[in-house]
Amino acid sequence: MTRIFWDAMLFIYLLDRHPQFEPRVRELLERSARRNDLLVTSCLALGEVMAGAGADHTRVERVRTTIAAMGFSFLPFEEDCAPAFARLRAVEKLKAPDAIHLACAASAGVDMFLTGDAQLLKRRLHVPGIHFIADFTLPVL
């Protein structure tokens, strides 16, 4: 079983049926289900996706329940994330949201952090607690 973190944009591509990326994200989700992977994301990512649903409470709740129904667990930003967050902000100069996502993933000891964030991917970061930071568009799974 592989522990895989999904960045917020993957959910947006899937839920909004993005013409270019939705098929790939759906493929990753189906493959993870077949392999019984443990799928996680941060509470911040969940909040970002929910914010995209706007002020409609019903739509916001539907986003949360849909992501949970896909089998995702939500990682909180807690005290044990603070050292990784501090290093990512101070040394790597990452934006706070990126540092929070990565710190949550590192604290959970994920095998793979999937993202499409070109700025993050080009940095080729080494984050203790995360085995691989990978571009979801490439055949990595």
C-alpha cells in the first residue's frame, strides 16, 4: 500500500471536469483504488477546493463529502508539522500554502506527493518524510 498525497488542483481538475486533465486524474484515482493506496490531502487543500465552490453551503458540503467518498483522509496542520513548515519557508522560500501542504505530507510520511504546480516541481525539493514529489501528468504510478 502506497501513501499518496494529492495537491488541491487535482481535485479541481476532477470535480470541474477539466477537458485536458480530468481523464488523467480519474485514471490515477482508479489505479489507486485498485492498489488499495492510502489517499491523503491536507485540510488546507480541502478548504481551497471548498472555497472554489463559492458561498453556496450545499455545494461546499457536496465537495467535502465527494472528496471523502473518494477515500481521502484529511491531514491537519499540527505542531509536528511546524519544523518542516519553518524549514520550507525559511530555507526554501516557499509560499505558505505550499509549505503547509508539504509539511502535512511530510508529517504523515507519504510515499508520493502528486502535484501539477510547475513552480514547485522545478525546484526538485528534498523534503524529509516525502519519498517523491511527482508531476501528476507523468506516468509515475
